[in-house]
Amino acid sequence: MKHYFVSLLFLFALSQTLHSQVSSAEEPVKLSVRGKIKRTGNIFVRFLKQFNAIDTAYVEPNYYNYAAMLQNTNFYQSYRLRAEDDLLGRQSITFSPTGSVKIGPYFGWRWIFLGYTFDVGNLSSSGKQSEFSLSLYSSMLGADFVYITNTGNFKIRKVSGFGHQIDSSIRDIRFNGADTYTASLNVYYVFNHKRFSYPAAFAQSTVQRKSCGSWMLGLRFDKQRIQFDYESLPPQLLNENSSIDNPGLLDKMKINRIDYKNYSLSGGYAYNWVFARNFLFSVSVAPSIGFKQARGERFKGESFWLNVKNMNFDFISRFGLVWNNTRWFAGASFINHLYDYRRDRLSLTNSLNYFNVYFGVNFHKRKEYRKTDEKKW
């Protein structure tokens, strides 16, 4: 959107310059050129306004130019590997990297928010972890971008299917045999965007005054990769002398690599519940379904049928609780990204979880609202 904004300023300045230089005696051709430029600028203006067009009977606009905020961000990721054999024996291994706890200041201008957070809770002593996420919310369109890598920074949290004694004994054991990569881009359209406000729930830039919901439709692209060294698992899980009490690791679990791209269509519903003055509770669920293409795999009928046969869904879920009186605001939000992979009695679930708590203030009232009586609500 930044490029559209710059283009708009350029077109506006150009049209004003032409207006001052052209006299009433100009030729019709020159007037026509000036008129075309002016009309082009008006189209851009209308286009930009539609991104944040609202029905003021349901949504109160942002009256201020700037905002300052302090936010605590908690991030946790979890992988669950599951498989079954021909005898319907089932096993699962859940492992995750060390979670992170961050806190830091943010500063915003209109719809742009920038900040820096300090890691105060990641106690990892080995391995490498990189995590970046960005969510953009406007009334009409939204986007989510996630990029995460982890190397040797895992613990086995839980196992099942290895016998009761082993299942209960494997807890929080360090595991250095995984190398993971996650990249995801999700873009979506909000149908009832004039009455339902995502920014009110997750960007604190507007205030939802009446309860309202909306359907959403979007496109999503994911890139997932995991290198898995099963020989680095605890010896109890690799028992070669299998028995009823300890069957050992199933052959299906002895993978080395899962690497795929996912192209999908997402759709869902979101609802903002105004349960008291200045208070809002928001919930939304957006499942997606599409085609998963493994590394080196070409798109063909056989691979497409395999995807249909192993039908699975990915999800993005959001929950938010906000108090906002247009000047001061505070709240908490929880966002979950769920990626599911299934092939030939093997599945991998990757879950990303963000929990945020924040407090902030808006200041420097916008010129067009300096005489607005905000108490009308």
C-alpha cells in the first residue's frame, strides 16, 4: 500500500502543477491531458479510500495520527509426527523448540506500526532459531506473512504408541535431530468490511461499536520443510527388539525429510462481539484446502488424486479481547497457524501460536476530527 500512497501524492502534486501553469487560453488538447491526469488521480483516491471504508453506524474511525504502545509477545511452536502400519499400530511424537517471550515498544502513524522487542524468556542454550511474522489489517483486505527456522533447538514433549511405560517416561528430553523451515503468505478479502472491523480487534486503529460479523475469502501459499534424523531419538524409542510392551519405532516413522509447497484457497467467518461500552471480543476461523506439491514432484492427475484421497485442512484462528475508548487502549490476542500434511499413513502437524498483551495511547488528533464530539457514542 505504501507504493499506492506515494503514487497518489505524486499524481496530486503533478495535477496541481499543471493547474497553475495552464491558462484559460490553452488549447483543448492540453486541457484534455490535464483532465485525464486529474481523473486518474481521483481513481487512485477512491481506490485507497475503499481499503478502509467504514459504516460509522457500526465502526468509529481513528481520530488520531500517532500511537505509542508497549507489547508483550509470547511465541510457541509445536510439531506432531504420526504414523500407522499395516496392522493399524499407531505412534506419535510431539516435539517443539523452546518458546520465546518478548517485550518492547511500538510507535505508529495511521496504519503503519513499527517497533522492536527484546527477548526476555528464551532460555535455549543450543541450536538456532529465527522467527518473523507480520500481519496487515485494513477494513477490506488483510495479509499474514510468517517465516520461521529452527535447528537443533527441540525437546520431545510427548510420545504415544510405544508402550505405557515408555509413553509416560518420555517428557522434555532434548532432541537435536530436527531442522525445520516454515514460510507462509495468506491474503484475504473481508466481504462485510464496512460494518465489520478487523483493525478494531487486532490493530486498535478503529473501534467496533455494534456487534457484527463477516465472511472472508483468500489465497494462501505455504512452504514447509523438515529434516528429521530419527536415529537421534532416545534409545527407548528405537528399540530393535520389539515386543508388545515396546514395539519399537514404526517403519513409517523412519523418515529423513518432508519438503513441500502448498497452494490453497481459504475461507472463513469472523465475528466482533461488543459486549459492553468500549469492550470487544473477536473470534475468527479460516480453514483452507488446496494442493500440496512435494519437492521434485510434478503436477499430474495421480498426485492430485493422492491429495484428494488424503484430504486435510490448514487453519488460521484468531481471538482478541480489546478495551478502547479511542484515546487509550489495552487488550490481548491469540493467533494460531495450523499446517497439516498427510501422505500414505504418515502425517505431520505444525502449529504456530502467538499470544500478545498490549497497552497504548493515541495522540495528535487528525485535523478533520479536531471538532468532532467523540462522546456521541
